[in-house]
Amino acid sequence: MQHKFYDVKTKQHVTTEVLECVTFKSEKRTSYAFKGKTADGRNLFSFVNKEVWDKANK
């Protein structure tokens, strides 16, 4: 699945393959994110809502 990430280093949006669907849990809430990589190997994260995360995680 392809997703649009924001690359902080180059300050532009990059569309790349989603490598992993991850969650970050705290006492009060759960955050959902996609993990990807740039062409030169840097990690990218994009926080998404639960509905988008559920669709991709099927």
C-alpha cells in the first residue's frame, strides 16, 4: 500500500510504500501510525486515524 509521508529533512511530501502499521499506547490514548522508508533509507512516520489504520492492517 502506498501512503503520503512528510519528509522533515527535505521539507516535502513523499509517496512511498507502507512497511508497517504501528501503535503507540499511553495510559490515556492509543495513536496509530504508518512506517515507511525514503529512497536513501531514512525512516518516515505518518500518524493516521483508526479507520485508515484498520483498513490498511487487514
